[in-house]
Amino acid sequence: MALDKNHVVTLKYVLHTNDEAGEKIFVEETSAEQPMTFLYGVGMMIPKFEQEIQNLNIGETASFTIEPSEGYGERDPQAVTQLPLDMFQGQELPPVGAVLPLSDNQGNNFQALVVEVTPEAVIVDLNHPMAGRPLHFDVEILNSRPATEEELAHGHAHGEDGHSGH
């Protein structure tokens, strides 16, 4: 049975990308013991990812690349900004490489990577870490089942078996 909208899909994958020199580098992987489970067809995943796996059946594998334009977008140089030092009053300044949890005025949460600390500001990159990079996936479909009414109402999967609560 091929994957269908409103099904809970469980899969394992290996993700690679390319560094600035074009060399393939490992990013992450899931396993059969710790798979990724998600509600298919409701916008939780990169659309191109869902498109690439849509005709797969349980037990089938696929390898594909998602280009930046269809993944996390190109890097935006305007997404590098300065945070005033008074934001960190009463605490140590974060080191270069630290990931800061931030929120905007609408309550949206996101992360910023510290790229420089100057006497005037902490400079952060708000781009997604995979922005501007191709995503090379090797996937295997482990399971697919219709979502429960509760999962559909909540808009997300409740685990491989549908009973993992939150």
C-alpha cells in the first residue's frame, strides 16, 4: 500500500549534505529502533520530501536529493543580525557556536546561531542550519497506517502505534 494523506508514516533515514567545498558530510540518521514517525500529507514535512516518498510501500527504500530551493531555501545574508548586549544583562555572553532559543513578538520560537561576539553586540545567524545546502536522503519505509481521529484532530502523529500521548 503506497503512502496516503492522513496516514501515519514511520521510516528510517540517513541524511547527508555538502560542505562549502562540495564534500559530502553526514548530518544525522534514524534507525528502526528510533525511527521518525509523522502525519503524512498535512504539511509537517518538506513538501519535496513527501513527494519523493509518496509512491513507496512498506519495506521499500529510496535515495533522493532535495535542492536548497525545495528544502530550507537559500541562505539569506539579511538573516544575520546583531543582538544588543543588554539582552544578556546579568548573564555571561554566549560563545561563538552557541544556539540561542529566541521568540518574536508573535510568540513564534526559533533558534539563532552565534557567529561573533563583539564589544557592542552578539551577532547571530537566523538562517536554518540546512539553508543553502542540498539534502541527500536514503530512506526506508517501516510502517504506514491510517491516522486515528485524535491524531487528525491534533494535527500530528501519536507515535508508531497511535497511542504515544503527549
